[in-house]
Amino acid sequence: MSLRTPEQTTAQAQTGLGTRRHVLDLDDFTNVEIDTVLDVAEGMREVLGRSIKKVPSLRGKVVFTLFYEASTRTRVSFEQAGKLLSADVINISASGSSAEKGESLLNTALTLQAMHADLLIIRHPHAGAPYFLARHLEHTSVVNAGDGRHAHPTQALLDLMTIRRHLGSLKDAKVVIVGDVLHSRVARSNIWGLAAAGARVVLSGPPTLMPRELLQGEHLTGMPPVEVETDLDKAIEDTDVIMALRLQTERQTRGMLPSIREYTRRWLITPERYRRAKPNALLMHPGPLNEGIEISSALAHGVGSGIEEQVSNGVAVRMALLYLLLTGGATEEIIQ
Ligand code: CP
């Protein structure tokens, strides 16, 4: 069976991601590239629905995950994605590796390249770490699995896929992103991806957790224009999608929030607030959830929630990216 339906076998899809070797953020992705990834991910969803999910597409390829920060969804779904495509996937955490003996990030990455890594997936607390590796690795592709508060492109791609599946199209969708925007790499990458796809982005959250430029009525430096509405009830009016963010307490300095109780009163997504959105609006959260603080438990596990679908789509999107980066995406008959 072929990966794509004849309709999907367009000139766009055949170009895959062109000559792109690395995925570091969505700031340099065109709408065509985003559609390509999401179309291939739809094919991967079909594979995930089979009783035998393993396909030989990446047999002989070697993928390393290198995580300097905690993760469940991103690390495990990359591992699962690689294994289902028959790549050899090797996981390394900073704790227990030679990073604990003081080995530099670059020397660790060069060591993995010397072990014939075809692709390295990195999560790091410092913004820019994946870019640094991409500049220095000649034979190994780099995928950013989250760098500081800067970018999380694969989370944004799975979010775009989830929205596109619910609405049919991203164009002109109203997406309200709520909470700790200041520290959120998920918000930043989503802004790039949603803007490229023609969606309308509204940010809402406590002024202390919002970039200062936005509160002063300016654009975020170097980023696409977005709207800001600090009254959450107004922001949610007639929205298609509500995306609640996690409070990034590990990146916040003291005093950014008066109290959790005050945060919850103003920013928790409650059933009452949800009713202000369009009927059947999609509720999203990248996880991990602080239930009852960012989103109510009833909503998180209710009919409007896309949170578990986001996780499932994360596997499909990461399969698509690994496949496109490691094969060029030009081969027609991949999944047999
Ligand atoms: N959304 C996300 O990045 O989750 P993890 O930290 O569990 O990978």
C-alpha cells in the first residue's frame, strides 16, 4: 500500500521538505511545507491504525534522542515513531551520561555523530542549543525537541494537525492561546505555524507572563503579528480553538504570579468560560497538565478536549518528520 493517496501525490508532496536537513523551528517553514508534513502524517495515522504498525521505511537508519530536560510525550513519541518506521532508536538522558562528568554538549554530539547517527533529537534548557549543533554536525540531522523558552516545532506541528483535523482547514481559524506566554516555546512555535497557515492568533494571560512589547501595543520582535486580549472572557468569545499553556514554573522568577488561587480565578479554563467559545470549540493543552489550575478536570477529559488526540497526532507527525528528513520524502512506495 502506498503512503499517499493519489490525491495527496501532488508536486508539493513529492518535494517533501526539499533540501532541509534540520528542523529547528517553524519560522522558516512555508505553508506548503507545513501541509506536506501534515499530509504525510495523515498517512502515518493510517499506519498507526493497523494491527501491525511496523513498516520498514527507515530500516538501517540510526536515530539518537538526547534529552537534557524531563519529557514524557516528546521523547517517548519520537522513540515510538522511529521504532515503528524500523529505525534503530537510542535514548540518552543527560543524567547518567558523560554530561555528568562535564562533557560539553558539542563533544557529546560529535561522539554520537562518530557512532553514525543519522539524526539527533535534542531537548535542552538553553535556547539555541539545537542551532549550535546543526552548525557543527556535518553528517547528522538535528531536530529541536524544545530549547529553553524559544521553540518546540514538533509540538506546534502536532497542534496544527489536530486543529486541521477538527476544522478542516487552518485558514482564518481563531486560536486563543492562554496563560504563561512569556516562557512558552509551544506558544512561540505555534505563532509561527499558525501565521504561516493563515490562522488568527489571540494571546491572553497575566501581564507578568506576557512579553512586554505586546502589552505596549508593539509586535514581538521578529515575529508575526498577533492580537492580545488580557480579558480572557472577551478573548474566548467566538473562538474556534482554546489552547491553554502550562505554567512554566521552572523558568519563572519569583513574584511573577500573585498566587495560584488568583491565577486560577482569572485564567483557568472553566466550563462557563468554554461556553463563550463557538459550539464544539477545540480545547487543547500541550501537557503536562496542571489540572484545576490551567484547565478544569471536567473539560480536560470532556467531549471538547483534543488533548489525547494531540498526543496521538504527535506520534504521526514525528513519524512524518523522521521519514521526510531521512528519506527526502520523494519515494512513492514507502509503506508496504
Ligand atoms: N508537550 C511536551 O513537550 O511534553 P513533554 O515535556 O512530556 O515532552
